[in-house]
Amino acid sequence: MFAENRKISLRQLQAMLLLDFFGTAVLFLPGEMAKAGGRGCWLLAGVCGLVFAVLSLLLTFLGKKMPEGTAVEWCRTLLGPLFGNLVLLGLGAKLFCDGALELRIFSEIIRRTMLPATPVWVLTLVVLLIAGALAAQGMECRGRTAEILFFLVSVPLLVVLLAVAFSAEYGRVLPLELPAAEGWKDAFASFGVLFQGLAFLYFIIPDLKKPQKMQRAVLAAGVHAALLFAALTFLSLAVYGEVMLKQKLLPTLQMLERVSFTGIFLTRQDVLLLWFWIASVSVFLSGTLFFSSLMGVRMAGQTEAKRKNWLYAALVVLFLLSFLPEDMAQAHEFRLRASLWLNGFYLLVLPALLLFLAAVRKKGGKAV
């Protein structure tokens, strides 16, 4: 029903971006920020988040110059067929890398917290099939689903966060201090994982109903995410203190589990807490599958009808790649190491280069 209608509103775009930002990396974030910035970790989180929010303007500026194109047309037009295709292959590899690691880490978290007797491959397959079914229905279906899920999951999460805020011990945040200079590199690597969904902007702009207003919408989503990341880190610091926070593996989840729901007879509290990340990961993986299949169609010069074939191939590739890491720790460590370089290139270097080349071509009198 939705496959042929690919137009989405700016509100749906914001819902998709916010769900993409709140992937499994948020569960590790406060501990990583504490290691990088000490008691100044929440300031570090806020600044890093705002930097990535501003970086989103590069891709939206680029989309404003060429609103009818995607990364395929931008790279081939401005970089030439050889270098353009090489960069596109790298972008495709990034999409699969981000998706596979997100899938593996989420499956491991579900197995550890909820279903310890279930094999990881079963959980991986179930999550991937849900995301694949969503991606198969097209862009409008993804937009409407994200819009609905965002409100269904954000309200319970905010209620739990308010409960945490009332029980936190804010004396552990004092005395206030600035983050150490040497921690910024690690902090930016962590935040690159959080904002990896910005790479979808390479493809999504032609599908917007009002692309001329996308810059403010994307920036607003990034700023809201940055403030929420800072708040999560601040609350985690207030709950655990600097020393204990550095030792926590999944501090965000462990912090939320401190809130008791016994008064409403909820026997599986972990289901409610992980519901937000179930929705978030499903939306993010559907984006990975949808845009990788769209990229394959455009690079091969095929019609939209062939996208389903690329989607099936992407499902298989993503499933197999998710098992390359031995466990969750290895997957997360690799994700942090790769984040600084992959996101640094595709969220900063490449958009800036394409904007520069577009300006040069325009100055030379050639149509972009």
C-alpha cells in the first residue's frame, strides 16, 4: 500500500532521526562519557551532541543545492564516475557496518536481559525480519511508523526519567569540573555512533514534502537529541557518581531499572524499559535496509521495481555480517574504533568536499 508513495513530512523525518539517534549506543554512553570527561561528562556529552547537530547542516545544505538527487547522483556528478563509485561503495559498506553492529549488540542485550536461553541467531533473525518488512513497504510507511512509535515510546521513557530525577543524589555531581582535553577524541567517537543515522540524509531528501524547510527540522532534532544525551549522562552521574559510573557496562539501562513499578503490578520491568530501544533499532535497521537497496537500484540504473531484489540481498548480507564479532564487547569496541573514521569522513569531509565542488562548478558556469 505504501511502497509507491515515498513522500514524508518534516515531523516524520524528525521522528525517524530521533529514533535513529537513540540506538544501543545510548545504553553505553554515560559510562563512556565518564571515562572521557570525569565529573564533566555531562558537559562533554552536551557539547559533542551539539557539534554533531551542527554537522547535519552540511548534508542539508548539500541537499538544498541538489534536492532531486541522492548520494549516487551527487558523487558521480561532482567526483566523476571512478572516484564517485568508490566513495559510494564505501558509503554502502558504512551502512552495512553500522547496521550489522547495531543488530548484533541489540540481540546480545536482549538475550542477556530478557531471553537468556534463546540463541542469538534467533533474536537476530526476528529483529531483522521485522525491519525488513517495514523497509519493504517504502518510505511513507517508515515515516508513519516512526511517527507513531516515537510518541508511544517517548512518554513512558520520560516518566521513568522523571522518577530517576526525583531519586538521584545531586551531590555526586559536585564540585563541577570541565572535561579533560584528552577525552574529546573518545567522546567524539562515541557520539559518531549515536548520530550514525545522519548518513540517511544522503538519500532521504528527494522524499520530503517540503525539502526547502528541512534544515531547521534536522537541526532541531539534533539539538533535542544532544540535550537529552546530556540529561541522561547528568542523571547517571547523579545516581552512580563518577567512580562507579566508569565501571558500569550499560549504565542507562541499569539506571532506569532502579525505578520500581510494583505498584502497577508490572512483573517484567525490563520489557517496558527496552521497549524504546526495540522500536529505535527496528526503525534504524529498516533505514539501513531501505537505503542500501535504494542505493543498489540507483547505482545499477534499474527501475524501482527491482528494489525488492536488493532488499532480499541486503537482509542476507546484514544477517551474516552481524556474526563476524565474537560477542557484544568485541562488536562495541570495533564500532567505537570505526566510528571516528567512518563518520568523520561521511558526515564531515565528504559533505564539505561536495559542497566545495558544487560551488566551484556553479562559479564556472556549469549546472550542478
